[in-house]
Amino acid sequence: QNEKISDQEKVENKTPSQPAVFIPVDRSPEIQEARLKLPVLAEEQVIMEAVRENPCVVICGETGSGKTTQVPQFLYEAGYASEIIGITEPRRVAAVSMSHRVAKEMNLVVSYQIRYEGNVTSDTKIKFMTDGVLLKEIQKDFLLQRYSVIIIDEAHERSVYTDILIGLLSRIVPLRNKKGMPMKLLVMSATLRVEDFTDNTKLFRTPPPVIKVDARQFPVTIHFNKRTPMEDYTGEVFHKICKIHRMLPPGEDEDEETSETMRKFKKAKQKKTVSLPRIDLDNYSALPVDEGDEDREAGIGDEEDEGSDLDIGDDPASIEEKADPSIPLYVLPLYSLLAPEQQAKVFRPSPHGTRACVVATNVAETSLTIPGIKYVVDCGRVKKRFYDRVTGVSSFRVTWTSQASANQRAGRAGRTEPGHCYRLYSSAVFGDFSLFSEAEITRRPVEDLVLQMKDLNIDKVVNFPFPTSPSAEALVAAEQLLVSLGALKEPPRTGRVKEMEQARLSCPITPLGRAMASFPVAPRYAKMLALGRQQDCLPYVIAVVAAMTVREIFEDLDRPACSEDESSKLIQRRARLTQMRRLWAGQGASLLLGDLMVMLGAVGACEFAGCTPKFCEENGLRYKAMVEIRRLRGQLTNAVNAVCPEVGVFVNPKMTPPTEHQVVCLRQIVLAGLGDHLARRVQAEDILDPKWKNGYKTPLLDDPVYIHPTSALFKTLPDFIVYQEIMETTKMYMRGVSAIEAEWIPELLPQYCHFGSPLESPSPWLCSSTGTIKCHRSSTFFRVGWQLPAVEM
Ligand code: ADP
Ligand code: MG
């Protein structure tokens, strides 16, 4: 029983190849007792032996078995902290909360580093970070000399950066060992498919040992629904929770969890399809109320109707709607964007005399283990962003999850005692789920990754040892976009077909590309930053790029109302917010910058008001987004200054509005970055089918796309525009639209143009067949000091 091995024995058991010192850790007795219950402790010796003898080790164990919190401690105690022990997490939440947890367990400073913040010092021994942060560090120091061990955690999530890190580290580790600076790689994963890592000879020539940690898992009884609600499954979740709360005894540390998104949960309630029987309505004071928009989204605290006749379906026993449990429900939201203090609440006991109910997204699936959950309600859905590689159209879709994920969700119920999982779908539907979720890298555009890799001088990205490779088309598309942005050298246009083909997939990076790679934003936006110095536009370009990078800066105006009273308030609010946006968009010249001008106006106005939650609330801005924009502006300013130190830009958070001249320049800069997102309004005489009315044509789509009604340019309908992205909801809508002038196209986007005779077409024309723009050079081009800045490094 190695659980019983004392520290003294550990020292004596050491083999010569083990690092020389054993570093004692001062843990409190309670912590020590809790640790000993974790299954991973039983494997400490096996793990450390494998680490001693192999450069790479895979550790595989059920969530909650103690991998994340304990393995760094094993390494620390065994003397591996001569340099930093680094642990990567795909989610910021996990990096922050795990560093705090380990610090508490060890009575030691444990650091974290996420995109905008961190507390790393020169004394840091253990460091949690997001996978993106480590990737950036590899760019600065390929050998990662400040680290003695890298642990890639949550590898089963298959996040893009995690996948690339594993690919890179499979090369870095042997290199370090060859140079006499040994380094260890640990890959940790939940008990999901590890063969992608271990049986991939491209990755590891000798497969790394896999250590399985047996979890002490209590049995979980699975209850399938007889029927599967297709529409109002959130209502079903809600009803099920109410039923469990009324009829079933609480657990040791009462908890219920649903894998469901907050928004859906709330919407279900708003549609009045569910009733909230007998949950103490006043007790929602127990619900955390704070200023952040997202936090409020999670609330389910409003008045509820009685007597909905929703049929539960699987349970013949009729529900006694008048049942009255004496314990109030303590409802806690849990999702990635939630502030860390709010998230930490799920780890604390619920207030005395209440029963906790955690409403969680799939962050609770594996990243965070909430203690004491007895019932899990699983709607079986997952909300994912879909991206069509051919058309570039994005959409959020709710789809069925995978069997592996569903089982993972169910497992959350059996951590401390036997539990129950209520699946709100039938066993036949479960049988149709795919076995595993797809790796993210196969589902999204990869131009940012390709640029990062080229910056690491990995020219032939096709040959890179990805655990799962992105498709060849995705790689070609990325390479083409980067060439047209000027980040990669153009491949030769003549030569043997095969050689040209090869060259097209191994274009080396340009100096501009290197500058772009150093900006922590997508390549299209990085291009804008690289051009931003002109006409003193940089502060504005930085603000616009920051605003485009955060998910959504405005509050959702389409929120459905609960009651008539609320409905009229909502209409008033919507009118006011629309008016506000119009004000920010300005008039004349500035209006043509469109939605990007609205973003700029919003950021400017918010900063003048001191970026307070109150200002954001009153003006329909997401406070959290505005805080993130402020940080990102600082970070981007530093990044630009690092590339061109002689410029020494100083970004005052309180910027003055741009001049008309600068707005024109900004529109050109935006065009240079979003050149492949050009759309032309369909002329009245061309409209044969009514669906083309007010529609726009893009080079790649056969169907029209539209300007969204909330856009600043909805009424203006300029002839040529560029858009940030196309989102498919009820129609294909363009988001983030700016107007551009036709005569700029041949000058700023010659790479996309086919030049013809001036007589042929009076105005640029988008050819669907070739995906190019047909036009002629005009002499009236209005050039605002347009030139590439010096970006040589
Ligand atoms: P794994 O990485 O294998 O999923 P962890 O190391 O994250 O497991 O968790 C081990 C245990 O530590 C779990 O039982 C979990 O509930 C507990 N734990 C993790 N973080 C905290 C925290 N902040 N507060 C209290 N307990 C925690
Ligand atoms: Mg973990």
C-alpha cells in the first residue's frame, strides 16, 4: 500500500536515475487526508517510475481521480522542480482555479498565466497556463529551457492548441534530451480515446507507456426517457429538476447538475412551458446576483406560472404538483465565461438548509469536478460552432453529443455515493450518438495555426505530426489566405505541376508574416494591425480589432419577454439601445465604417465613462466584453510596440473620435484585412428572384447574404462592403459590416482581381465561377497615404 509510505521511505526508495532531492511539502492534516482518498495517489510510484524511465508518459484516469491537482505535486516532491513544472489547460477557468487549489494543498505559491493575466515570478516552481500561452512561449524559445516538465492536461478535449502542443513537444523533448537538458512530457486525459496519441507513429516512434488510474466510482443508475423531446428539451430539463427536487431525497451534499446552457434554460422558462412547483420563490435571493451580464443570464429567479401541463412521459406516477419540499433550492450557474469568484461557489457548501443545483455547460463534464453530486440531468445536447470551409459561413447549432460525453456526464453523479443520471432521450437515440466527439482541429479554419507554425519555421505544415490532421483542403485554404494577406511568400506560378503543387503547400513566411504572427489575433486582424500606423490610425485599429476579437460586445436585443409588462419595457429598451448604436455610428463619413464604427464608438464612450458596469448596463454593452477589450487593447499596443519599437505608440484608453480623413483610412485598412470577405449589392436590374432584394453577392456563395437589421448599414445598403463573418440564423447574415469604395478594390486587392478592359464592366464584378473579382484599374483612386509600413524585424 503505497498510500502508507512515509516521506522517509520515499527518500530511501529512490533509484539513482531519480533527481537527487526529495522536496518535502507542508500540507495541512485535512488536505493530507483528502488526498489519500484520491485514486491517483495509489499510482504515485508507478507514475514516477514511468516518468523516470521514459521521456513521455500518458496518464489516463476518470475525472476527479486527482490527476490535475496531484501529479504536479508528485513531480515537485520528486525533485523535478529544478526548472518550472508547467501544466497546460484548454480553459482559462481551469488554469486559474487549479493553480489556486494546488497552492492551497501545498501551502506554496503556485502561479498561473492566462491570456491577460498571471502571477508568475522568478521563484515560480509550478505554473498552470492555457495551452495558447505555452504555444506563444514556444515561439520565443523553441526548447522551452525554463521548463523541466510539461504536463498537457485534458488532452481528451482535443482542443486545437493542445493537439499542436503535443505535436511540437513530441519533437522538442528528444531535442532537449539530445542536448543534455532532459525534459519530461506528461499527457493526461480522461478515460477517452488515447490511441490517437499512443498509436500514432508520426508522433512517437516508441509508443509512450499509458498508466491507467482506476477511479473509485460509485454505481450510477441510468434512466432513459421513453420519448425524446425534440423542441423544448430545456423545458424538460427544468421540469425534471423540479421533480427530482420534490420527490427524491437529497444526497450527502445535495446537488443536481444539468448539462445545459444558461441561455436555453432561461428561454425555456420565458416561454412559460415549464412550471416551477413549490420551489421557494423568495429564496432566489440565494441566487448570486451580480453586475456582469453573463451572470445574470443564468438566473431563473423570476415569477413562474403555475399549472403547466407538461407531460413527463417516462414516469407513469402522476406528479403531485402541490408537494412542498421544505428545503429551498440553491441554484448556481457554471460556465466558462463566468467570473472566477462566481465559479468558485460550486466548490463551497451550499447555505445551510438548502439543496444545491448546478446548471452547467460542458465545462462540468471533465474540467471541473464538483463535489457531492447525486443526480445528473442530461439533455444530451451540445451547442457547437459549425463552420463551412467552402463558404466560410458560421453557425451555432445544438446537436446531439457523443456517447463518450454522455457517459462522462453520467459519471459526475457517482463521485461520493451511488447516483442517478436522467437522460432526457431514449436509449435508441443514445445508440445513434457518435462514439466520440470530433477533434476541434477538423471543425474550424486553421489559418491562425498555419501562420503560427510557419513562424516556427515549420514550412511544410502538411507533414506536421498532428494527433489528428486537419483536412488537406483546410490547409490549402489557409495557405492561400495567408499568401493573399502577404504573410507568406507567393509560390511560383510556373514550373512543373508537381513542384508547383508542393510549393503551394510550403510557402515560407515573410517579414510581414512574422510581425503578424506576433499579434495574438487572427491573421486578417493582424494584417490590419500591421497597417495601422498610418495616419495615426493605430489606436483606432487596435480598438476595432480588440472589439472584433471578443465574442460579442452588445447585449442580445432579441431576448424574448416574460410578461406583457416586461415586453413593453423591452421594446423601450430596444429602441433606446438602437438609438445609442446609431449615435455611435455617427453620420456621413463615419457611418460608412459601419458596424466597426459602432464598435469604436461604444469602446470610446465606455472608456470615457470609466468602463463601469452601470454604463454598460444602461447602454446595452456586455461589461465583461468591455473589460476584455480594455485588456486586449493594452496587450495589442505592447505587441505592436515590440515589432516597431521606434514608433512607440501610446494608447490612451480615452481616445478622441477619429477624423473624417482617418475614417477613410480605417475603411481601407479594414478592406486590406478582410479582402476575401467582400460582398457586392445586387443591382435592381439584376433582381430576377425576389430573394435577391436587398441581397448581396459574395464570390463563393450562390445564395444572397444580407445585412442584419441591427447593423448600422441596414438602411444605407452600400454597393460594396466587407464583413467580419457570415452567421446563418434565419437567413445568412453578415456581421461587422463596413462600406468600401469600388475603386479601392483593384488597388488594395490586386491579388483577387482579374483585370479586363474598362469597357467590359464599369464597376468591379464578383465572378462566382472563379471566385475572383473582375475589374479595371481606375485613375480616380483616392489614396490616403497608403503603403505598407516597415515591419522588418
Ligand atoms: P482530475 O484532474 O483527475 O479530474 P482533480 O485533480 O481535478 O482530478 O480533482 C481531484 C479532487 O480535488 C476532486 O475530488 C475535486 O473535487 C477536488 N477539488 C478540485 N478543485 C477543488 C477546489 N477548488 N476545492 C475543493 N476541492 C477541489
Ligand atoms: Mg483534471
